[in-house]
Amino acid sequence: MRRRPCLVCSVLTRNPSRCDRHQAEWQARQDQLRGSASQRGYGTAYRRTAAAVLAKHRAQYGGWCPGYGVPAHPAEDLTADHVLPKSRGGGDQRENLTPLCRSCNSRKRNR
């Protein structure tokens, strides 16, 4: 891989934009701006509901992701996805949560 200069200190690095030290500092700032899960609306009530939705799905279908834009497939990393995203007014009710693997959940984003 080609070495590139860090955007901050110009030290050559194999990372895309920053040396390890400056990348860690940048990531820490991003995390602080983003806020905690509770601050973003994913508190205890959401976690309980999500766990119940995932437990029901695993009891019925095992470790299978129903897929989003891809066929159903085995997955170990199931997560609760909002059918109607929170950014578009969706809530944390059981009817609005469905299991997807992390990859499908990321693919869906806020659609």
C-alpha cells in the first residue's frame, strides 16, 4: 500500500488520511460529538424491546438474517432494525423493530 502524508502533521502513514495518533484524536472528537447511545435515544427501554424481538426471532428462525436487498442468509450478529427509522419519526415499539444482521442494517441505513 502506498504511504501518504498525515493531514495534520505530514508524517508518512499507510492510513488513508491521518497517522495513528491523529486518527485516534479525530475519532475521539467524533465520538464525543455523536453522544452516547442513551443520548441518541437508545436507552434501557429500547434495549429491552430489541432483546425481546431478537430472542423471538432466534427461537423461531435461529441465526438467520431475513436480508435487506439480498436473500436470507445465516448470521451471528443480528441487530434490531427500525422499520421506520427514528430519523423519520419511527418509534421503539415491537412492531417497528425487525432483526437484520449488521451488514444488512448498515446497507439499509435510514431508508
